[in-house]
Amino acid sequence: QQQQQQQPQPVLATAPTAVEEEQLDMADSMKHCFENLIVIDVGANLTNKKYSRDLDSVVQRARDAGVQKLMVHGTSVKSSKEALRLSRIYPDIIYSTAGIHPHDSKSIVEEPSTWFDFEHIAQAQECVAVGPCGLDYQRDFSEPDAQKQIFTKQLHLAIRLNKPLLIHERSAQNDVLEILDKFENLPPVIIRGFMGTAEEALKYLDRRFYISLTGYLCKDKSDTGVRKLLENGTLPLDRLLVETDAPFMYPNTRASKLPQHVKSGITERSLLYLHRYCTFQRNEPCSLPAIVEMIAAFMKKTPDEVALATAFNALKLFGLS
């Protein structure tokens, strides 16, 4: 009888108080601030001297923001070697590319022996793509003939290594396509940091190329450019990649020409990373979720859809583990 009396009595559920209900509602409304998008940055220039003092913190912030993997671009023999070194310091987070940027083409022409060092770097397992390479006629750091010569050499190298190609093109689409069209067995081609018109994008998409977008979305004020590409559905998700191009291409979400529905589509969490850690002088990979959310708003899709599709494309294209 005593044992029966000592058994614990069931606790009756009570309705939450008004204060508790308010706390639950607040928790639900704030939940989105603590949920990460899972994204992959296919273009960050972390070999830039602007990161020389705090690279560990930059990489950690990126991971905290939801950036699972980073591709660090090599744009010269020296920076390609440094990108490869970073991929070994941060395994399974950073992957490198090996490229001779059009601006740096003359250095290979003037010192042909450095090409063999470049080939050796590109062959490394951690190096997942050849490029950025291509043509840039907006500035005359290298003569067009030198650019074409080194661009073609990198195409042959990418084919031999069977690694994807990152193409940099500025005001040179016709010449870029003329050179690319000479090759029948090209690996996957990515037009990186696209800043052209919707009409130019179609020429790339018709060839089944991929297009990567950056925070340039905030700067594009034209009726025929990147924004139109997203708004009218010209650019399908299975051809889209995203990158920060850090430390460049800061996504200015306060830009006056940015539509209100796009601004309101950026979560508090993404804005927190963007405004606390990124500036016009030094963008960081942790800004990528904000870029993805802007793209999603322009495309009238959910950020999760865009994040998932672009991450899948990157994993598939570059064989990221």
C-alpha cells in the first residue's frame, strides 16, 4: 500500500502562458536567422595579399556562413602555386585552380620556361580546373595575340588533363567562341563572373556552357544584362554556378537600383555576415549566401533551390569530395 502511494503522479499538461506563447512565436520568427544555406564558392582569390594576416578567420567565417567548399583561383604561375599550397593547408575545404589570366599572358610569352612549372601545378590532384583563362579586351595589359596564344595552350592542357575550363571573357566574345569552336573534345566550360548581356549568355548556353554569377548583380542596371537573364528564365538552374570573386565584386545590397523584392529576400543572417565582415575594399566568401538569396529573388525561386542546384553543379563538375 505504501509502495502504491509513493508512485509518482502523472503531470498534467498546462496551456502555455501569454509570455511563453510570445517567446515561441519569437523563436519561430527568428529561426530563419540561424539556418544556413549550403553553398559552394567556385571563385575566391584568397591568394590576394589582402588576406595575408587573417586567412584562418576568413575561411572559418565562410564555413560558419554555410560555405562548405571554396575554389581558390590561380591567375598566374605564382598564384596558381600558392592556391595549390592553400588547398593542402585546408584539405576538403579549399580546392585550387591553375590559370594564366589574359592580363598575365605576356609573362609566359616573355619567359616560356615558366610554362613547364605551370603544367606541373595543373596536374596536381587538388587542382580541379584549368583557368581562369581567356581573352580580355577591356584593358591592354597583354597584347591580343599573346592572349590568344596562351589561351589556346591552356585549352590543349585542359583537354589533356580532362579538367574543366574556367573562361574569363571581357568584350571579346566573338574571338573566344571562334577559338573554342575549333575544339571538338572540350571538357566542361564555365564562363566565370559573367557580366555580359542576355543575348551573349544565350550564345554560351547554346553550347551547353555553364555560367557563374557574382555580386555584380548589384551593379547591373541595364535592361538587357544579368538581371534579365534571371528574371526571364533564360539561365536554367542546371547551368548556374555562384562565386564571390573575393576580394572583389562586393555585393552592395544597399544599391539604389536593386529592386525592393530582392532586398527583402536577403535574410538577416546573410546581411549580418555581409555588413560585419565585407567591404568594398575587401569582399569575403562569407558574402556568398547573400548573393544566392539575391539570385533566388530575381529568379522567383527559393534560396534553398538555388543553393542546392549550384552546389550540386559544382560537386559534379569539379569532382569535389
